Amino acid sequence: MNFKTLNAIVTLFYLHRGLTIDQVVWLSMAFGIVTLVVEVPTGYMADRLGRKPTLLIGVAGLAAASLIHWFAYGFPSFVVAFAVLAFAGACFSGTEEALLYDTLKETGREREMLRHNSRLLSAMNLPKIMFPALGVLIAQGLTEPQFHMLIGIDLIGLVAAFALLFLVTEPKHAKDVSALEKGIFRESVETIRTQPALFMAAMNKVIPFIATILVWRIYQPYLTDHGVPILFLGLFYVLIHSVMFFLKWVSEAIENRFGSARVLDATVVLMTLFLGMAVVSDSPVVLFAAFGLFFISHNIREPMYAHWINGRIRSRSRATTLSNLNIFRSMLDIPVLWAGGALAARDPRLAFVLAAALCVSVLVFFRIRKQDVDGI
């Protein structure tokens, strides 16, 4: 699934296909709107139909979105592609975590969630070290046949992913009488209502993520406009995903050494500082380093949530509850990315300032307390 051969130059691809920089950002806003509609139904589908069938549907959706990318030109056609991507992404949102946690729980190893989820996430970085860099080598001329070749490579990967998913053995869903009486959706809402720490964790997670989406949509043309060669966008991917792979692999040791709450605070501070560097500097070397370190700082945050969030959620409604928590991201996507696109059209640095302000807001309003993560 994670070949993503086009990613290192994907914004340049959209600009080549007739979009403006604000429309590129607004594609992510469209993604958020559709996710807001489909997030809970797909989570419910994962709890009722099963994790494995839902993941298979998600891979099929990713393949359909790649096919649309093959032909799409202009903003409306790419909105359709992103609507399909949003549905596919919602099939994975919460479902992968639920499948992994329930697998570990069934074997009495749920306390190993951080270790195994970190390695799963680090494995996702592995193809991103190689394939986007290969994509830059293939498509450095930014021509249509070159773009088609990259999309074709991604489609081959998705076909392989679909085949591999058939080998997955789905764990049992733990059920109890109260869960059967209340229903999955109502149970998931009650879980969030009675545990305010879950809401705080969700906001602490999604706000910096939205900041990275905003920056990710803009940084590629911003770097090339400041003299960074297209080939170096491939090197950028190799470097950041190599570091991400390593940090996620050792994230359990990092958490044991510093604690989740401290790591989450520190990474948001670093993200803010690196965005500040990007705003005040015109040096291609400084910009290259600042954006890379910004993405790396965010990437280490993700494994810190999975263990203790899943420890607070019942198995039967796990995917639905995780999807409900992800709705907060979709609700914020719409106004933030609309504003980010408008600012980027005026001056990309204004969009970076907005992203930095989002990171600061997490420190002020949505910090994770140490007592919330103890004892899980």
C-alpha cells in the first residue's frame, strides 16, 4: 500500500495537471469533508462486518483513486479522486489498530501494543525510503508518460496488497452482555463521553497532523522555488523516512526513557521551531533541513497514542470508537485547510505561520497529562 511512488513530487504533479496551490490544499479539505461523512459508517462496518473485509474494501478504494489520478485534469476531477481516497482511508482509520490490538489481546499480549504498532508503523516508512526517490528519478522531467509510469507502479503495489490481505487471520471480537444490549455506536459514544482523556488525546493527535498536511501540500514547490533541484526532493524522502523508520522502531525505548506526555510536548515544540525557521529563512539548505525535521518530529508522535488509547476502549466497538475520535480531525480539516489554501495563494509563509499556531494551540489547550497515561 505504501509504495506512493508519486509522493515526493505529488504537489508538482497536481500543479502540472492544472491546479493552483490553493486548490492543492483544498483537495485535503475535500478529503476531510468526505471523511466526516464516512468515518463512523466505515468504523461500524469494521466492527460488524469484520476488520479484514473492511481493509480489503479500503485497498480496492485506493486502487480506484489511483486509476482516477491516471486520467484526472483540473480541480473537479481530482475532488472525485480525493472523495474515493477519503472513503478508502476511512476503511483503514482505526481498523488496523483495532485488528492489531485485538490480536494481541486474544493472545494475552495487549501490553505489547506500543512495540508491535511502532514496528508496523516503521515498516510503512520502509517503502517510502525507496519508491518516492525512485519516482523522482523516473519523473524528473515532469511529463505525462513519466507520471503514468509512477501511477502504474503504485497500482501494482495495491494489487499485491490486496492479495496479501487474504493471508491475514482476523482475531475474535470480545463481546459482553452490556455491549450487545447497547449497540456498537452508542457504546462508542459513551466511551468517549465518560473518558475526557480520549477527547484530549484525539485533539492532541489531530491538530499537529492537520498542520503537517497543510505544510506537506505546499513544501515541494516552495523548495523548488528557492533553488532546490527536483532530484533533491527524492533525497528528502530518503532521509526523512530513514530517520522515521528508525525512530518508530525504537519508540518503545523512547517512551520508557522519557514518557509519552513529555515526548508529545517536546515534539510539538520542535515542530513549531522548525516552522519558524522555514518562515524566516530563504536558504535552500535551511529550508530543506527545517521541513525534514518538522515532518520527523511529527512522525514520532503517532506510536505514543495507540497503546493507552486502545487500553481504554472495549473490543467490540474499538474500530467505531477510534473512527468517532477521528471525526474531530475531519471537522477541523475544513476550516483550517480552507484558510491554509487561501493564505498559501497569497504567501506560503503565511500558511506555515498558521501551521505553527496550530502546534502552539496543542501546548496551550490540549496537553496530555502524565496521570492520563499511567496504568494502561
